[in-house]
Amino acid sequence: MRLGEALQIIRQTAGERQRQVHLLCGFTPLHLATFLSAYLRLRSPGDGVTLQTGLYGDLEGNIQRARQTSAEGAIAIIEWSDLDQRLGFRNASGWGTQTLDDIAEQTAEKCRRLESHTTKLAQNMPVVVVAPTLPLPPLTHMPPAQTSAFELRLNAALIEFLQRLCKHSGIKLLNASSLAMMSPLSARHDIKMDLLAGFPYTLAHADALAQLSVSCLFAPNPKKGLITDLDETLWKGILGDVGVEGVSWSLEAKAQAHALYQQVLASLADSGTLLAIASKNDATLVGASLQRPDMLLRPEQIFPVEAGWGVKSDAVGRILKAWSIAADSVVFVDDSPMELAEVAEKYPGIECLQFPSDDPAGVLALLQQLRVRFGKEEIREEDHLRVQSLRAAAQIEMESPIEASADFIGRLRAKVTLESSGSDSPRAFELANKTNQFNLNGMRYTEGEWKSRFRRPGAFLTTLAYEDRFGPLGRIAVVGGYKEVNRCLVDVWVMSCRAFSRHIEFQALRQLFAKSGASMITFLFRPTERNGPLQTFFRHFLSPESMVEGELHLPVAVFEKSCPHLFHEVVEK
Amino acid sequence: MNKVEEKLSHCFALVFPKMDPSQRAIATTENTSGWDSIAQVTLLTLIGEEFAIDIDFEEFEGATSFAALASRINQITSGAS
């Protein structure tokens, strides 16, 4: 992004909502602040951004002061001169041998102090920490081609500090390698501007640093599923021509790019990404190929497998139905531009990526793209249960093909586990931010907003886990709001689509009435393009005309009159 | 307005969004609120980007009005020192 573009973005009219973010650094923030504001505006179109900056030369104090505010996040940028002024270019107090020893000691001490302040700040808001991005000045007697013990000592202190930091929840370290890919080390320092204005970065480096920091602070929601083609994509060769043993994915067969692709897919599956196959192929041959012992993807990681001779978009449609997720949560990978275009035309929301079969560099770029689309900060229990529960859902559908009958639900041996959650439940935060269909109002939260909602009086949040004879679904629903006299105000209510047709939503409300003692629940409802299933549920109790954006009131008597018989065993954790 | 002045006017619009467009050509550090040292650095950096020229900040010392900036840019882009 050019500086002019960034300024143009910042000048655009914003809505009422203002997002407050801290830029914590010890230098003059100048163009970095401009780029950050622009990327923050792009991240939340329509919202205004207030970027709070601190005092020049006082990174430590700036971090301390940020704790007193209720911003949505902070980006703390540490340069060598923040660890010791003598490591910067605007100070000239000598670089003698004894001074270097002192610098190393001071740096380690400063790291400890910064750690203390940063971890305290991270209790209030998510913090991105950026380790020094600029090279050290030429301060040792060593020729530049040789690393000095002093430099290693500084780096060791820094690495230890960063290792301690990254163990704290709420702190995210900016990836130095990703930054180096966007901004080479030799093109980062603007010495002229550093000496003139105290701003040490070139425009290109400020741009890259701002872009990456915003992505790190407000990571986009990961996509949920990947649909892959087989021939010349998952493996090299045409299965129908060369047979089960003829397709390959090895270095020896000059097909290593396919092995790397399989490896990444297996890793995505392990982290909870849904994987399916859509292939124009003979289903029996496909089944046999997927069972090959050298296949890097395990068969149980893939569901469903759509192999046949129909059009690709029909296969994709069946997969989306089996997964019960929207097309815009899915990436489709195929080597054929025609197939990609056909699927994209039928499902405009789906992200179609071409597998560049004969281009290893292109494949590497694709794998990096997949990590961007599916990257997640941590892997939870539910991530391991996802495919298993979808298979179970398919089984339920086979046994009770239309609407699950009360008798069928009664035989599920279903158990609902309730758990009160605080702001530190990442699963509840994840569910609230990624669920579309059964979602009270489609609200999305930053970590800072999520944490601050728990500070309101009477705030509560309950997660619901579910299991039955087909296996556990894990924590699949969240209901939260504020308890008031005689009523509950609910502003968060989401449930994973994997949990539909089990009457869990009814049980959630029954438990909410029971635990709160409220005679009425008021929902802060907003119809969205996607929350049809939630609206259908509300029609059990409310007239369609009453379902407009705003407060929906549900008295306990009205609820109980329309609530079906519930068979769940309810357990509190 | 010549081409240099048009482009410079665009830079002023970005750095001083509240300034009335009719006032840009007569703008000086004296009559423009917010034209401080930070705004000057931003303006000069933007000029460098917009005109694809390497900005030597010392060369622009004393260029504290729209007219002075336009004159200096004209000199640089026409090759005069």
C-alpha cells in the first residue's frame, strides 16, 4: 500500500462504531501509525479507528499506561533502542568493550521489565509483540561478516524473553519469517528519517509491518472445509488410465509436490479442518487408492468422498449439505480451470484455488495460501471430534431420514453438559465468532470486546456440550447475556450446525429459565441472511411478524407450552 | 492550475482533509492549522511518492507554503537545482 492510499482510506467516512487500538513503540510512530490505521479500517469496513500512541522514547511507560484503557488490542513494537538506547542511532555514548557488557546486562533487565508489563496488559486486551525488526548498528570490533559473542548474547536474552512471553495467553508474537518474506532486512531502515524525525522505517517496511501486525492482532476466521480433486491434484496421474498403483506422490516418481499437498491436508485435518473429495472418477478405484498404505492422508480424515461422473458442482453441493456449512467457508482445490469455473459459477462464495501440478513453486505458494486460510491459534478437543460427529449425523439421517421423531431422539441416550464460562474460554469465543446459521444476531467480537462484555454486572455465559450413542459432539452451543430482576437478557446465542435436530436448543432455554429463576428471557435478535435455522426455531414461540431486529420477549409459560418433551440427561460441570 | 499544482493539491487534500479546496493554493504554515513538523514530514513523503522523486528534506527547508513547494518541485522535476 502506498502512503497516499493509506491516507485516502483513513479519510473515508466511518460509522459510529470506533475501534480503539494501541500502537506501543518508543519511536515517532509517523507513517507506521498511518498504515496501521488504514489496515485496521480495511479489517473492519465502516468502523472508525482510534489509534492511541504514546510518548517518544518510553515504550515501557506506554505499555503501562495502556493498561488503564479499554482498547480492543495493542501492538507493541520493540526495537533494539527500546532495550537500550545505546543500541539505536540517535544516541552517541560510546560502543567500547566495557559499554557492550553493560548494554547486554541492561538489555536482559529491560526484557524482564517489559515482560512484566506486557503480560499484565494482555490480561485486559490481546497484545501483538513485535521483536526488533531492524539490524543492530555496527557497534562491535568484529568484521560485519562475523557474528560477535556480544550479538549472540543480546539475541539469547531476546529469545528467552520472547519464549517466556509466548506462553502467556493473550500475547501473540509476530512471525519474523513472514515479515522477512514481505520486507527484506536490508530495505527496512531509513537512517535519514531516523535521524531527522525519529521514525526509523522505510515506507515499504512500515507498510509490511502494519499489514502483518493487523493480521496477527485480528486474525480472520479460518475457513472450515477443503474440497479437493484427485487426479493431478492429490496425486500425480490419471487414476482411470494408470490404475491404483500407477498414481504417485513421491520424490522418486517426481511427484513430491503432491506428497507435500497431502501432508498439509493431513495436518489441516488434524487441526479440525473438514476434508472431502470431489472427483470425476470410478468410485471403486478411488476407494482402493485412498486405502494405499503410503497415502499420507488417512481415510478417516476424509468425509465425504464424492467420486462419480456427474458435474463437479453437484458433488460439491452434496458435500456442503453433508457438512451443513455455507460455501463461503470452503476452499475448493482442483487442477482444472474449467472445473474451478464451473463450481465458482454455481457457488460464488466458495474460494476456488488451482493446483499448479507442474510448478513446484506454485504448489508451495498454494500450500502457504492454505495455511493463511485455515491457520488457527490453537487446536481444541472439538477439532478432533468434528469429522466423527458429521459421520454420526449422516448415520442419524439414514436411521431417521426426515425429521427426527421424539421416539428416535429418546433412544439417542443424549447427555447435555452445562458449563459456566468466563472470558478465558477460547471455544466459546470461537463458536460466537464463526457460527452463522443458529446465531441470534450475527454479532462478531474482537478479543477485547469479548473480554469487556464480562465486566458488565450480571454477565453470564454458558457453554453446552453434547454426546449420545453416536459419540460426543464436544462443546457445541453458547448462550450468554446479563441477569436482571425477573428476566435474562440474552445477546449471545449460537449453536453449531452439527448439533441440529437433537432439541439441544430447547434444553438450553429450559436450563436458562431454571438456573436464572427468570420469568422471561429477552433476546437481542437481528435477522441475518444466514440465521434462518434460528428464526425457524423462534417460530415455535413467536409470530413471524414479531421477529424484527430488536428485543424479542419469551415468557417462561409460552416457552413451556410449545417445548417438546426433552429426553436429555443434564449434567453440570 | 498546472499539473504539478494539481498533484500537489491532491497531496494537500490527503494531509489536510479539512482544508477548503479553494484555500489550498494560498496555504502556508502560518494560515493552516495542523501544518506542524509531523504534517510537514508526511506532506514531503507523500510528495516524494506522488512525484516519484527522492526527497531531500534539507532541500525543502523553508518551503512552508503551497507556492514554495510547487516551485521547488518544478525545479526538481525539470532538472534544475
